[in-house]
Amino acid sequence: MFKSVRYLFTGVLLWMAGVVSASQELQIAVPATGETLDVTIYTSEDEVKQRLVWLTNQYGNFRGENTLAHALSRRGVEVWQVDILDSLFLTREDDDVRGLSGANVAALIAAAAAVDEIPLAIAGVDRMAVPILRGVRLWQKEAADVNRLAGSILLFPNLYRGTPVAGEDPEFLGIVHATNQPVMILQPQRGVYANRLYTLRDALETAGSPVFSQNLPGVADYFFVEIAEERPDSLEYIYEVTNSAADAEAFMQLPDQIVQAVDLLANTPRSDQVLDIDPRLTTTIARQTGLVEVEPRPAPDFNLPGIDEVYYGLDDGFEGVRLVNFWATWCPACVEELPSMERLSQSFEDDLRMYGIAYQQSAAHLRDFLEDYDVTFPIPVDYDGAVAKEYGAFAFPTSFLVDHNGMIRYSVNAGIIWDTPEIMQIVQDLVDEVPE
């Protein structure tokens, strides 16, 4: 099904004959669909020891990924970089990524595997993990030798059906329970899904997948993608174009971590059995767009230091309504809603207490960042993400409205405008309730 592959550029034929340069362009026709994928190949004149198919991230920012591809090529890794969404003329919406069947990815794997016998892996970030695992499974169906693909390298993978109502447990897409090939997860310590890593590992291992994971300390998701300027020749000056020293240090280590991951996966036993996918877990969940009334449940208390060096908790003797908000400075929607949160806070000065709990960020960074914002409500810091996990915060921003009795009554897992008449009325109704 995926064995017939057309190479459409003469330059690629020269490359396959041994004439190489820093990068080559390749087009792959997908027999199953008639579609064509545009591939950029990063290679070097030195011996190629590994091959890596890399799916460009959902948002199409290439500078960091290009820099990583060059760094890998200098280490003997030939990188096949593909922006599937661009090739297929799809939007960069979440549902378009989750809707990819994986047939295109299977064709990519087949093409890369057909070149020679060097270790081969496939990698990507965030939601691109979905078409990667689907593609691996489809390739597995047709493969004469499943050992030809070392496995998948997933950076901060998002393999969920979508974002549930805030506070509810998310569900994995069916491909998670139908994956039994080797997987390496590289998880940023400050990433959105860091506290859910072991849940994902358990699900994959239950399906029979050999799973390895590595923590990337001090960094958040997309740390290596969003750089100011591409560095094709060396990582020596990467500190100048990244957001922080931690980002730069993690970027410097990432190429070697990927090389080591390919070797580890290549030497891992795997199954040749293809698992079925539960059709009930193939559909996606629409993300909520406003406050949702939820089944009341007790709001977890906390004791967190604020950026003003004062400790804050929910059960501090205040008998009014409370808004518990989880946010981060790297989250545009979080930042966008700050002014309306402040206006809401001022409108209910005596009856509403607001906590803007910052997720895994330093107090010094938060103080500098908030100099440009007129925020008077407390900013506690959830350094290890434990409070966010206890509340069930899945995406950012996530907020919970808590009544007089300490019960969560409403939640939202998106950025909203907090001082609209509708939301002001919800808050007023909670204020007017008589405490039990």
C-alpha cells in the first residue's frame, strides 16, 4: 500500500547517488490518497548514521526546528522535515491536526525506510504526535519488518481527544490504546502536560508499547521552536536568540538526546501485532468557550507564596466568592484576559477575591512581566504545578468560580472577558447566595 513512492526532483536523485549538500527538496506521492508531500532533507557530506522523519509543528514556525535539523545533520542524522498541514493545504486548527488519518505519515516512513538500512525514527511535537502514532500503526500493517522503524520520539505530546470541561479528566484518543511500538517522550519540566506524563506512559505501556521518557529541566513547551533567529552553522550563539538561559541550555542538549533516543529505540524489542482502535475514541471534543456550570465539588485549598512574598490560601477566613485562575506569561490568552480580570476584581471589591496562580514560573520573572499590567489581585506561584494538578487544570488559562461555602460552581478552560454583563451577573448571583 505504501511501497510505491515517486521522487520528483532531479536534485533528489543526485542526492541518492551520493551528491549531497546542506539541504535537498523532495516530493513524495502518497499512493493511498493521491496527495503529495513536500520534504526538505537536511544532510551532510559526512557519513549518515541515522535518519529522522520530522513533522513540523502545528503552527509552522520553522526557525527553531530548522536550527535543530542542521544541528542533527552535523551529528550524522539525515532529517526529513515535512510540514504536512502546508502540503495538504489544511488550516492550522487543532481539529485539522487531530483529523489526520496517518496515511501520509505511513508513506513518509515507507519512503525513508526504502533508502537504506540505517536506523530510522519519526519525531514531532505537541498534537503532531497524533498523526505520527496513527502513521506508525498504518505502516506497521504493511511493513515486512517492523524493526525497520526504531520508533517515535514525541516532544510534549498532546494525544487527547480535546479539552474537557475544566476540572474533568481528559480522555486519550484511541490511537494511544492501539500503539505497541517503541516511544520516547521528551517532556519539558514546565510543560502543560508535565503532571500527566505518567498517565500517558501507563496507557501506552498497557497497550504494549515500550515507553521511555526524559525530563527536560527548567523549560516549557515549544522552548526550542520559538527562537528569534535561525542558527544553521552552530549552536554556539544560541543564547542570543532564545528566551532564557534554561531554554538555550536545553536546546544545546536536544540534538544529542535525540541521537541517543534513536539508538535506544532501535535496540528495543517490539511487537508485530497490529492493535484495533476503539471507534468510540476517534472523535474529538469541542473546547468550551465560556463559563460552564458544573456539579459542585469542594475547591482544594492551597498555601502558595505570592510574588509579594506573602503566602495565600483559599481557606483564609474570607467568606465571599473566589475566582481561582491558573495562567502563565507564555500563554497569550492568559495575558489577554488579565485586564478584564482586574476590572471584575474592582467591581466586586468587597465580595470577590481573585487569585491569579502562575504556573511553574519564577517570582522574579512574574514581577518584571507584570510591570506592564495594572494588576492588584494576588499572584501566587505554583512552582511545581501541584495545585494546578489537584484542581484538574488541563489547559491554560483555566479558572474556577468558588462560592461562599468553598464549592466550585463554574469553570472555564479558555481565556474570556470577565466583565461582560453575563459573567458579572453570574458572579452577582453567587455573591447574593446565603452561605450555609
